[in-house]
Amino acid sequence: MASKLILLDQDGVLADFEQGVRQLWQQTYQQPLPLKERRHFYLRDDMAPEFHRQLAQIYSSKGFFASLPPMQHGISAAKRLLEAGHDVRICTSPIQDYHYCVSEKFDWVCQHLGEDWMQRIILTKDKTWVRGDILIDDKPQISGSLVPQWQHWIYDQPYNRHQTELYRINWEQPETWSELLNN
């Protein structure tokens, strides 16, 4: 495989957003996150409306994004893709209440991938504007103002398993992405 420009989403692909929410919810409210099953990309769509305000407070709080745990094998996978000769970028979108989110996304990358990866961050609200060959993202449908140049490879999560048309990968299953290492 020739060298590719690979775009990696941050939350849900490299950083475990849901686990971070679960941990901070438990710590803040002394009870488990009131969530039974994930069927939608947005966590709030799987929760009762009376919890929406508390949920927003969790992921817009200071320290939330910086403290997200890494996805299992995500850090090593990103490094292996780079070592295989690909140009690997982190293509991430901030939340609407971005006050802590933006700087903490950079802090997270520096902490888990190292300072060299800081130059590999692309922060955008519309990923269709970003050039690339492959976008690995957990969001089942990515829309924007342009037709994307990249091919969407979906990162496997319970809430996107209904999406069967896209190439599906999981860092814990190397056979789903090993072809990217054969450069």
C-alpha cells in the first residue's frame, strides 16, 4: 500500500470519551451513569432528558478532555501507522462549549503521544474541508459543506454498528487495520 494521509478522530478513536464521562459522572454524582445501551452517536440521545444538563456539565467541565483515558491500543496504533510511513494527523472537532475543550485536546495529545504530535493536530468543526485519503472516525455519518476527499473508515463502537457500508476497524483487532501497515 502506498503512503497515505490518514486522519484520526480523537474522541472515541484515540481518547475514550464515554469512559471519561462514566468516570466523572460516578465521581461527581456518586452513582453510575444512567445509561443502559448505546444506540446513538451523541450520548445525550441515549439518556433521559432530565440528565442532559448534568451530562453537558460533565463534558464541558475543566479537566474533562485532558483526563480522558486512551482507547485500548489506540496510542500504539497511531504510532505504528506513522512508523509504517503514513502521514498521520489527528482531525478533531471541539464541542460547542469549547472553553476548556480546545486547549485540553492539545494537552491530551502532548501527554499521550508526545510533543512531536502537536504539529499533527487539525482542529475543525467541518471535517469535509480537510484533505486526506482515509478518515478513521467513530461517527457513523459525517456531513459538511463539501464532498470529502477522504474515504471514511468507521471506528467500531456499539452506537455505529448499524452502519454496514463502511470499512470497520478496531485497534484491538489488528486484522481490521493491518493492511495499513503494509506500506
